Amino acid sequence: MSDKSLIPICSWCKKIRTERDNWENIEEYLTNIGFGVFTHSMCPTCAEKIFEKKVYLESYQDICKAISSSLSLDEVLNLIVKNVVKVMNVKASMLRLLDTETNKLEVAAFHGLSESYVNKGPVECDASIEDALKGKAVSVYDITRDEGAKYKEEAIKEGIRSILSVPLRIDNNVIGVLRMYTSEPVKYTKEDLNFVAAIAEQAAIAINNARIFKTRISKEKEYLRVFEAVTKAVSSTLKLEEVLNLIVRKLPEVMNLKAATIRLLNETGDKLLLVAAHGLSEKYLSRGPVDTEVNVREALQLKPTAIYDVSSDPRVIYQKEAAEEGIKSMLTLPIVARGRLLGVLRLLTGVHRKFNEEEIHFAASLAEVCGIAIDNARMYEELSKQRA
């Protein structure tokens, strides 16, 4: 074979090097040497692949748009199963979410299945579920021929042949399993599985967002309820002693605390006096002054201070007494009214509690409401004395 029969072609872009050391597209090169003019078309194999990818892309966009259209958790779950059936053209779909407390998969939503099949029993023993929980997409080609299938008879009665189980993951943590059911045996390709995995990923994100939204809204509703309850309680009287006792009783009740105390500054402002307490023994209350404790000094400087473990935190003097009393965590807040420091409010828990910034800010707002109520009661008492 002569050198002229060797045609240098790029193994990547398929351009051909000419005698002038230029690189030309293969169509241009062949046209120039007399092979004729090329027309561009698409072979059936490539056409099928391109069409399939286009369908996948359009379907992916459709389902992402659908499941992201709501922040209601129940609505998101139902949107997922309905749109999976529509987009994947399957008989039915079911979504199970992992209960982190029981470590069991609970039915969250389903579409195209009967109640009797959905409630047929637990699925943890199902091998495909086990693999899905490990992060693998698992397909059962024909459940009627699967000797290891626990609910084979139920599946046959339901008209189910193939089952595809896909994990739902957030940050590599499996939060549940999405299942698709067909009425005829289906052998899923690698492209199919990649597409379904992409859908499952978007479904997991939508579920996570809806959960976060639900938690936030629930917390805000709870904060509003507590704020209204405390405001109503402390505004129900103008007698100072009653206001003080209402505060220390109401806050543990609505905030799930063990106890609460109020200490107010004396007339000279150099000493804190215990004026109200609830949920604590006399022995603990008489343990001694707290004015020198770091957390109290910080509160007197208008800085709320949270302590996770009072038995070991150096900012607490009476660690032993706190442990004996069953106190685990503590939040010390300044009581301020009309820009004037009145004293400190202490919230105490019987279990370890990490007060986050949002909770501290909320408690500080409550302390401010309490401060205004205390100041109003004091002014009322002063006016009552003057009239007498």
C-alpha cells in the first residue's frame, strides 16, 4: 500500500489533514477530491437516540415544574406520584418516606393503586426496597416469576408485573423510596434508570423544601400562639405581684420549660432581688446570690445568655445545686422596659436544650413584654399609693 492511500484523520473531531497541512471537515475534504456534494440527514438509530433524549428532557422539565409548584408537603407528595405516572407512562406510583424515629418506610402518597394493595403490609423485607435504601435503583422485571417476592399474589391481583424502586436522597442520605409499577414486564435501560434517578433527585429536593417550609410555618404559628398567650396573661392585671407570678407560671407552660425566675434590681440598682419563681424547690432558691455569675452579668449588660449544660459551664456558680435540682439548660435574659433595665428573667429546662438564635430572639421579645407589664404594674402601684 502506497503512502497516498494513507489519509491522516483526527481521532477526536474526524477532520482530515490535507497535503497543504490544513485540517478540513471530512465532508469538505471528500467533496474537494470529487466524491460529490453531501446532504445531511440522520440515520434511524441516531434519530431514535436524539428523539429519546428530547423526550427525556421535555419530560424532566415538565415534572420538575409540576412538583416545584407547591410548598405544601402533602400537595408536593401527591404531585410527585401523579406526574411520575403521567411522564413515565406507568400503571401506578407510590412514595414511601423513612421515619427516622422508627426507621421504617411509611406510605406518604400513591396514585393508580388500590387501598388494599397499598395497605398489604410492611415492605422492609423486600430485597428491592433494601437495595433502594442503600442508594441503588432496583428493577423487578416480572414479579409473577419472582420466587422471592413476598406479595406476589397481591401484585397479580392488582395487575402488576414490573416494579422499579428508586431511592430518594438528600446529601447522600436516603429519605425514602419512589416506586413505579407497570402492567406488563419492562426491562429498563441505563438511560431509563438515569432519567428516573434525576426525577427522584428533584422529588427529594421538593420534599425537603416542603418539609422545611412546613416546619418554619409551624414554628412561627407556635411563636405567635405563645406570644399572644403571654401578652394576654400579663396584661390581665395591674397588681405587681400577680404580674410577676403570672410570668413565671405562664412561660414554662407555653415554652415547655421546667421553671422560670424573675430577679429585679433594687432601688439603688446594685443588687438583684428574687421576686418570683415557679417550678423550683425552696432549697435551690435559697442557695445564695447570683449577681456575680457571668451569665447574669452578661444579661445585665443587655446580652441574652444561653447555657447548654449548667452542670459543667463555668459561667454558673451553683453547678452542683443545679444538678441536684434536675436543671440541664438555662437561658438568662435582661428585662427591659422603655429603655430601662429592670432585672433578669431566667428560663430553666429539665432536659438539655440548645437555644438557637431564633429562640433567643423570641424569648427576648417575651422578656420585653414582661418588662412593660412589670413597669406598668409598678406605676399603677405608685399611683395607688399617692391617691391613698
